[in-house]
Amino acid sequence: MNCSFGLHPVRSISLPSRLHPTSLKVDTELDKLKIWEASLPSLEESIGGQSILKGLHGLAELYNSVEELLHTTRTQESISHHQDSKVFEEALEGSVTLLDAGGCAKDLLSKMKEHVQGLQSSLRRRGGGSIQQDVNAYNAFRKKAKKEALKCIRSLRRAEGKFVFLPLLDLDPHFLMVIRVLRELSNITSVIFRYLLLFLSTPSLLKTKIGGCSLISKLMPVGLVLNEKEKKINNEVGRIDVALCNLNAHARVTGASDEVGTAQDKLEALAVSINGLESGIDTAIRRLIQYRVSLLNVLTR
């Protein structure tokens, strides 16, 4: 994937010949995230939790650097000469959509965590009816989560590329650099949040019939195990589906002690990913809120 920060790449603006150290730091963090994005599949495909967490960590560092940039004397002077610019209003408006998407992801992660814990508890008890009840509840949640996540993704898509046209020749080089940074910051935040929401809306292999993935199981020859690699399942959420389907298929014929152990391992891996992603999105939301405060200070100065 090209280093475009999503579907609407920001126009490249040449930086001043002598960069402030803070400006260099911002560009370093941006370059790291461009490399991260280039290593991933398209924004239509889900990826693993660890890859998303790496992006969230990089995003937090980028926001820290942008905060420093906005508070430098050079930036403050440049802003004071362009008080009529709509750039900061644009950034403030865009941050609302980003906060909404981040809040949506945080809420879905919290709910998924509850369902994973329920499944883990049922598997430890080895209660057939209890397991099936929790699988059905998890499946129902997955359907709702997909609907909510896709709604947030659509909002992020609509917000992309809504940039105010500026007469670039009338602006000083440092202010042009600030414009470029704010827009790239918005775009990469949207990209990372979209990957997280895609992770949460991974298409389910589980079916709605009583019995969890009974439809899939009936189509499977006895003893056949769904394979993650063959199904091209790249994240922890999809691997849970495979484990639960295999558990259900074997439970109808023989004991399923191996499948129970596999499901427990996959659930633990997902729980670890969720914990990391919860921490990552919490940090991103806090940075976004502080960023909004800085933008409001610029607009009210």
C-alpha cells in the first residue's frame, strides 16, 4: 500500500530550508507512521491487534510532537499573522468526527472484552449449555458491533478530504508546514481508527441458528478442522470464530478436550489484544482532547 494516509492523500508542501527541531520531530513521527501504513493491506481488510496497537502508539507520539510544534514561538508568530485562516476551524471540526470514532471503538472493545470473559468462564466450567449460551450472546454482539463499527467508518470516510482551499502563495513557509502537519495528522488518525474499527467488525463465521455455527458444522465432514491460514484469517477476532466452530463440530461426535484448549488459547490471545487496544485508544482519545484544547486556544486568542 502506498504511503498515502488513506484514500485522500494530502498535497505535499515543501518545508522551510531551516527546520525547527520540533518540526523535524513531527516529520520523523509522520515518516514512522507512513512506513507502518505501507506495510499493511488495504483499508478494506482487517489486520491483527498488535499491528493496530503499533499504529496507536505511533499516533500518541505524533500528537505529542504536534502539541510541541503548536506551542513553539515560531508557530505562534506565524499563526498571529494568519488569524483569518480557516485551517484551525477545519481541524477542530474534523477532530469531532475522530473523537466520535474513537469513542465508538472504545465502547465496542469494552463490550467485546465482557463477552470474551464470559466465554472463558464457560469453557473453564465445561458446561455445554452455558458454553452455547455465551457463544450465542457473543455472536449477537458481533452482529451489533459490525453494524456500529461500519457506521463509524462511513463517518470517517465522509470527513476525509474536506479541506479548505488556501491561496498557498500568500502564506509563509512555516505556516504552510503547520497546515500540512494538521491535515496529515487528521488523515493518519482516521486511517488508524478505521483499521481498529475493521478489526472489531471482522465478518463472522458464526451463524445465527441455535447451536452457534451449526450450519458450518453440518457442512463439515467429521474430523475436518477449519484452518485459519486457508481461510486467510489475519486477526484474533476471526480466529475465535474458527476455534468455536471446530469446538462445536467435534463436540457433536467425540470429546473436544483439544478443541477446548485451543479455544481457550485463542480467547486468551484476543483478551491480551483487547487490553492493549483499550490502553492504546484511551491514550489516543486523551491526546485528541488535548489537541482540541490547543486548537480552541488558537481560535480564541
